Amino acid sequence: MINRRSLLKTGVAAAVATSGTAVLAQAPVVTLKFHTFMAPQSNVWLNMHKAWMDKVEKESGGRIKFEAYPAMQLGGTPVQLYDQAKDGVVDIIWTLPGNTAGRFPRVEVFELPFMMTNAEATSKAYWEYVQTMAADEFKDVQVLALQVHGPGVIHTVEKPVKSVDDLKGLKMRAPTRQVTKLMAALGATPVGMPLPGIPDALSKGTIQGAVIPWEVVPSVKVHELTKFHAEFDPAGGALYTTTFVMAMNKAKYNSMPADLKKIIDNNSGMATSAWLGKTQQAGDIAGRKSASDRNNNIFTVNVAEAQNFRRKSRTIEVEWVEDMNKKGFDGKKLLETARALIEKHTKTTK
């Protein structure tokens, strides 16, 4: 005889299971367009951006999906990326705030000469600094991460740079306003341009060198287009770094279901910023090897000569503080805060 109670239980369980499957099937899938200027073969795209997207997709159970567009495949120029996210042309971007000179003045403190220690610690400091001192600089977007690259390196076509004097008159590409000022202070003729413009400018002789970190060298063929490289002994400090922002369109973020927002939140913030910085600097090893494998000349600027670079570039820091004061900010406080945060996170980052 059939037990009516167990039959009823089985029927209810089956209905619940079917209903659960239906709910899962109906759960909204959010597709996000990720856009950047980095080349599809670059360390940044493969080991940072793609890895981040894969992690988010996995943690969302496939309910967040990405359309991934490196190398400005959706159109526009690198300078327009931030506004593409702000205006909803795309959903997520990764770019340099410094691409638009003077638009994000307070975060430029991290691009001042000899500020950074390592990319992981400095990225943590950058995140904390923006939350406490400059949150409104990125008010138009949902900020996901803020990071810097590893120590900047000088790359030249025909002339080795072993001292400050060797830079005199060289046409050098620089990425941002502060690094452009740095090149000028060191006696070079600075030429500002986004990263993708470097290969063409080097091959045509428009520039005679560029400053970029090691990790990005292979993706823009700088190891093939230059013969000389000047890196700095870590004991003497890092010549410069560049700030980056990974940001999302605010309306798109706000339209997401709460559980998916949480997935994005879990992959944002200081820890994600630190991971991005650490991963980018880890690419320096392979980038340096690409130059040494071609028997290019790699020179290390020692601590004593680094002091000459510091002295020559001191005016950049003074000018930045004065510039902040004119804009109504306390430049000295901003500088001291950034330094203190870098020191704090360098001590605690292993």
C-alpha cells in the first residue's frame, strides 16, 4: 500500500527542487565590457586583467560574464578610457589617471620622484590615501582598484644613461604630467604620449628613449628598439612610478543584484590593489630578461649617483606642493600623508 504521507513529502521535495532549478535558470546574468589600452599579449592583460575577470566569473558561478577588449578594440584613445567608464560607453576600464594631465591632481603625489618603494606596498598606500584624502577625485565612477607599477627604468636607443648629465637633450617619452616634469628637470626634452605610441615614435626617431617599467618592455618592443637600459639600485630608491585606476560605471554597478555587487566588492579594494601592484612588478623579471637575452646594455645607477638624480628632481616635489596649495588643498599634508602611508605599508608588506 502506498504511504500517502511519504508520497506527499516526495512530491513537495520534487516541486522544491524543480522550483530551485527554475530560480537558478532565471537568475540574471550580468555581462560587463572591460576595456583597456594594454596589448593582448602583455603581462598586465594576461596576468592581471584576465586573471581578475576569471576570478570574478568563477566566484559568481557564471552569473557575471565579461566581454574583454584589450588594445582599445572598442575604439577611442587611451586618454578617453576614464570617460568611457564614467559615461557608460563601457562598464569597466583600467587606465592611467595621469593620461589627462591635472584632472586628478592629488593622486599625482605617488608619481613624484623617489616616492615609491615596491608596487605592492605603494598600491596599498595609494588605496588608503584616496579613501582618506582624495575620494572625490574619482567620484564619477565606482573605483575597484588603485595601483602602481614597479620602479621606472630609463631606456635609450643610442646613448647609455649612467648619470644625470647623460640625459641632457635626449627626447624622452614620459607617461604623465609629473614624469614629464621629471624628465625636464633632469635635462631631457620630454615628450608626453600614451604607451601604445612608443614603438612608432622610437622607430621613427621622434623620441630617443622612454621611461617605462621592465614588465611592459616586451609588449611595446622596447627591448628591440633600444639598446641601453638604466635601472636604479633599490638601495638608492625608485626613480618614479605611475598610478593606475580600475573603475566601473556607477549606474551599471548600482543596477546589479546585491549578491553580484558583493562579488565585485570582494574583488575590489586594498587587497585587490595590492595584488595588482605585486603582479605587475613580478613581470619585471621577464621584461628585464627580454633585454638581457638580446645582449642589450643594462646599467645600474648606484646609490651615490641616484642622489644626483634626487637633487636635480627636488623642484618637482616643491612645485607639486605649491600647486596643491593654489588649488585649495594642503600640499604639505598630502605629501606627508602619502609618504607615511608608503612607509607604513612597506613595513607590513612581506
